[in-house]
Amino acid sequence: MKIAVQGLWHLGSVTAACLAKLGHDVVGIDPDAKVVADLSNAKAPLFEPGLDDLLAEGLAAQRLAFSTDPKAVKGSAVVWVTFDTPVDDDDNADVDYVVRQIEGVLPHMDDKSVLLISSQLSAGTATRLEGMLPKGKTIGLAVSPENLRLGKAIDVFMQSERIIVGTQAPWVKDALEPMIAGVCPNILWMSCASAEMVKHALNSFLAVSVTFANEVAVLCERIGADAADVERALKAEPRIGPKAYIRPGSAFAGGTLARDIAFLGQLADQFGTGAAMLKSVPGSNNAHRQWPIKTLEHLWGDLAGRRVAILGLAYKPGTDAVRRSLGVELARGLIAAKARPVAYDPKVSTSPVSGLILASSLADALQGAEAAVVATAWPEFKDLSEGMLLAGMETPLLLDPDRHLGHLASAKSIRYVTIGTPA
């Protein structure tokens, strides 16, 4: 099948490369000439394990090509829209940007082709797009909310447990089923409106779960309880279960969860339904971002002049994306407090914060530090030992909000502090 993938940042580049791997003829389309040029040379727009190799494989097999021209969708049975929806600093999504890009390809789509939306757009956008479809052609519309995760995107795409697809006509389901079933046979078919709401509800549920766990964890710190014990007991409750998303740790970051919380809040405003609980989540999460700074202030008082090692700047392991990451926000807070932060991340080579020093190695970052904060759970940090911390740091204080280095919690020569236990 010939498939056009429109929008080639993280979601789109992974989708295009994986579809080519599955044997489809794929053309990727994006208005950014540099992104297209880099992808044409098997260079992804951001680091994702295995993605450059998968791009190279598709290009070499001539199953994958890239273009800036919207006319390149001609001849495609499916136009799969995968733009990473832009958001502002308040998590308001620029849905209109994506809609304008879609509008540019609609005149060039073939009769009986399908427009498949995976970009993170607000509920109701499918109805809006249906009214924009060109007259004189039969173009199907479908929505399949993306479920990729930075650092594990290829595995998630190729080994999906289920795929949700909303359609507005039976023939669209028939047109899409062979392609979708080739990725995952477990397809949950529904209406476009339901599929749009699934994405909002799923991410908002995860955001609420993270916020709940962290609010409970802070209370555990105050009364001398261990939030890990509380988590273990809750997961043993059959109505909650062992896979519940209730582990205390860092505030959620990156924008994805916050964007869907914002979408539901906007819908609540539109229909006058309130949604007080959902609207409280961003404030609580933003307050929790200050946990490392507040903990250091609790332990030290004034942070001015203190050397703090930030271990990791990426939003999560397996990527070099730093937007709203714990490490970046911590660096900004430390600099504002006149501390002296130094950071190390194995995939970030340029300082994302003015005044932040990047170390060339983990050992260099720790050298002379009065505290170290684990901000990204990179696997190589697991190799940190009590001896390494004692050898490099001026004072062995380790803040590990997500318990990534839990093996050091019982080290007698290190002060180990994590979320949900008294500092």
C-alpha cells in the first residue's frame, strides 16, 4: 500500500520508518526543508534508539522517500497525519496550525483515499475536518490516537497491544483494516468522536494518577511514612492493581499529558460542566516540580554558591528532547537561586540553559559537588556506586526523586533523599 505520512517530527518519522519496514511504500511530507533533507539522509529530527538505522533501511530499499511538496500525497491510499501539535508555555495547543497543514494536502488526495489523524488534536476536530473535505471526491476520515513513548517508540509502534481507530463510514474501516492489522490485530473500532476522547481521557487519567501519588508522597514525608510502602499496599488492592500508575516521583513533564488535561478543561468550559478536579492538576504538578529546590533549601537554607550536579537533562531516557524536563527546570531554578549547577547527559551535547555548565562525563559532573540530583533515569547512572560518589563529591548528598538509584538508599556514607520519605 502507498501511504503518505504528513508531519515528520518524532511521531511522523517513527511512523514513516516503521511502515516502510512493514513493506509499505511511504512518502513523508513536511514543510520544513531541513527536516526533509536530514531524513532523506537517514538522520532523524531527534534521537530515538534505532530510528536512524530504520530510516536508512527504508531508504536503501526504496520504500521510503521524503518531500516538502503537498502534491506528493497523490496516489496514496492513506494520508496519515502525524504532526506533533505545537503548544505554548501554558500547554495550549495550536490545533489551527495542524488543520492548516491538512488543508494544504486535501486538494491533492485521491478519490476513495483516507485521511487518518494521529496528531494530538482537540475533540471535535474530526467534525471540523469533515466539513473541509473537497467536493466531488469521496475522502474517508479516521482518527487513531498516537500511543508512542520517547525512547521506546519503535517497539511501541511495532508491538502495540491494541490500536484504537475511529471512523465515520464503514468503507473507511474496510480500507484501513489491512494496514492497521499488519501493525496489530487487536483493533478497537469506534466513532471518530470516541477515538478523540480516548486520547484525552487516557493521558488525563495518567496525569491525575501521577499527581495523586505525588500529593500523597509529600504528606508521607511530613508524617514519617514511606510512600513506597503506601504504593505497594495500594497495588495489592484488587480494585487498583499492580500496573496502576501510582508510583511517586517527579512531576510529569514534556507537555503531552498537560496538553490533554488542557483539552478537557477547554471542553468543560465550552459545555459548562466544570471539571474542577481536572483543572486542579496542572497547579499541583507545577508545584511538585519544585521538589528538588525545596528539598535543598530545607537541608541547606541559602543555595547561593552551592555546586549541584544535575544527572540528566533529557525529558526521559532514550531521547535527547529536553522540553520541560526536570533537569532543565532544576537548572533554571538553581541559577535563579545563585547556585552553581553543572549537568551531564549522555545525549545532550549543547547546554539548553544559559549559565548551565555541561560536564563531559558523569565523573566530571560529580567532582566537587555538594549535592547530586538524578533528573533522568539513564541506565548508565545505575553504575554509580557509593565509592564513586564519595571519591568525587565534596559532600555525598544524593536526591533521587524517582528512586532510580535505590541500591544506594541504604549506603551508610551517603545521605540519600527521595520523594515520599522524610529528608
